[in-house]
Amino acid sequence: MAQKTNCESCLYYGYNEEYECYECTINLDEDEMMQFLSNSSQRCTHFKFGDEYSIVRKQI
């Protein structure tokens, strides 16, 4: 079984100031959204680990 991804550690998970909540910020077209919503394994194919310290490590 595929492992579930954690949205809170995803690069595309951001705060929406208008709605005052966190949400996925990736822009999916209609076909991709349908595939995402019908995915029974609940594993996001667009998940990318968002390490906020990666830029700092490159500077050192």
C-alpha cells in the first residue's frame, strides 16, 4: 500500500491570507484535478518535500 504524504511538509502547502487557512497551492488543470480526487491510494503525486532550511545550507 502506498504511504500517505504529509501536506504540512510539502513545498506546495501554503497559507492563504484571503481565506485565513492553509491550502495546497499547486495549480492543477481539470484532468489532473480529476485524477487527484479519484486517487484511491491517497498519495499525492505532486508532493515535493519543502525543506525551509535548504537555502541556508547552500549558503554555508
